[in-house]
Amino acid sequence: MKPTAADYRDRALLLLGFAGALRRSELVALNVEDLKFCPEGLRLTIRHSKTDQAGATQQIAIPFGSRPETCPVTAVRRWLDYRSIETGAIFRRLDRDDRLDAAAVGAILKKRAEAAGLDGNRFSAHSLRSGLLTSAAMNGASIFKMMDQSRHKSVQTVRSYVKSANLFEKNAVKGLL
């Protein structure tokens, strides 16, 4: 079946939100001008966030994924090309060209989770951010690299994600008894 506009947009939205550990407000605030495609992937400029109200901006790297269907860089490029978006809001409503609002991110995630056979009630827009941190911890990423991606300022906050993800991994007791 040929992908629809919603398929292209939602894939880009969810993959970029996950890879960037983005808050829903950060995700819908992104403009094309905040993207810089480069040989390594995508440099993303976050102009405002919950922890950067002054707008000092932060940059994060979004590397290419290992498979085209799960690559956030490819998904964003396909969405922009599909809708011929060259400036302004990246993520837009389909019925008109308005920017998506933050509430739409959670609704899209729930809808796509249910379409995949999952319980949509177990997901929220925060699942993208927490999911990246949990998955990165399970994959052995350093807490400092995780903080670079998520832009958390507190090790303690990120540690709460890691603790639940890696309870037995590299446990201090492992190999001692």
C-alpha cells in the first residue's frame, strides 16, 4: 500500500522525537530553518525549551539510522520532499497548512501505537523522550552522551531512566560472588 501524507508526517515526527529525545513542545516548534542536513545525519537547533526559556538555543546531532524505515533523517527528508516544505513549520496539520499543536503529538503516538497492536493508553508524548533514554541506557550509552542528546542538566534525573532500564546490567555485585 502506498504511504499517505499522514504516514510520512507521523513517521518523521515520531522518529525525530525519539532520536532527539524531544519534548512535544520542542518537536512542534521546529522549523525547516532549524535543520542542517550533513554527511553524518542532521544537526538540529532547539530554539526554546522548558529548560531554555531565554532562547539561548541548543544543538543536537541526529545520526542516520541503520535502516531506511527507522532512520529519522531519511523520514524527515521524505516528509519535507513529499509536502514540498521549504520554510516554516516542519510538522503541520494535513487538512490545512497550520503548525501542529503539542497535544497532537500524543494523539499521533497513541494512534500509531494502537495501529501496531499496542495499548495506546500506555503511551504519551513523553514516551518519545523517556523511550530514547531507556533504550540508550539498555544499549550501553554513557549517561553524559544521553544528557547531551536529551539536554538534561541533572545526572540524577537521567539516572532515574537508567536505573529502571539497567537494573542487572553491569551490576556492582556481578562477578563478585
